[in-house]
Amino acid sequence: MFFGPGIWGRLGLFRTSAEDLYSGASDPYASQIVTQILIEAGVPGARAVVVPIKGSEGQIAVITLDSSAGFDGTGTASGNEMVLMDVLKRMREDNRMEMLGIERVAVDYRDKNGGNLLAINVSQESL
């Protein structure tokens, strides 16, 4: 059984959508750092945009994993988890060292046609 973002929201698992948090133009410096982390981790079809959070001093990193741009999620589940853990660890370290102000991370999975498949939005501290 597949649960889409609408069902997760009705179940209360995701309280705020990433789009509800956007508050202005993207931060090109922070966006480039997060994108570089994804490139160095060898994640094809990935891109990142970091934007200010409405009503906050912090920012949200929106990471898009797009099958239509080459993301295939290949490898073992444990292999994918290891890459993801490395990306998140480096993101947390760079966020602290570079003072990027990233408070939340949203991951947007896109299908082979570029359509939204699943979106996840979490606080940086919970990563």
C-alpha cells in the first residue's frame, strides 16, 4: 500500500508543508554548498535550494531528487541509507561551520515525468 503526502498529512505525520515555510529569494551561497554536498556524495538527479523560513531567522534546504533528471535510487537499501546519512552528516557540519542558518530540510522525490511523488519536511535537529 502506498501512502502519498496527503494521507501522511491527514495522519498528522507532517504538520507543515515546505511550501508554507518559504519567505523570499533563495540563498545562492547556501544552495551551492548543499548542492555540492549532493554532487560529492554521487547523488545523480539531485539539486538543492535554500530559502528563508517565513517568520524566522532560519532557512529551509529543499532537496529535490528527480528521476527525470537522473536520480534512480539504485543500490541496496542499506547503501542508499549510508549515502543519505553521509549527506545529512556533512550538511549538519557545514551548516554549523558555514553558519548557513538551515533549520529545516525538505526532500522532494520526483517521478520519471518530473511529477511530485513524495515530499518529506523535517527539522534540522531531528536529522
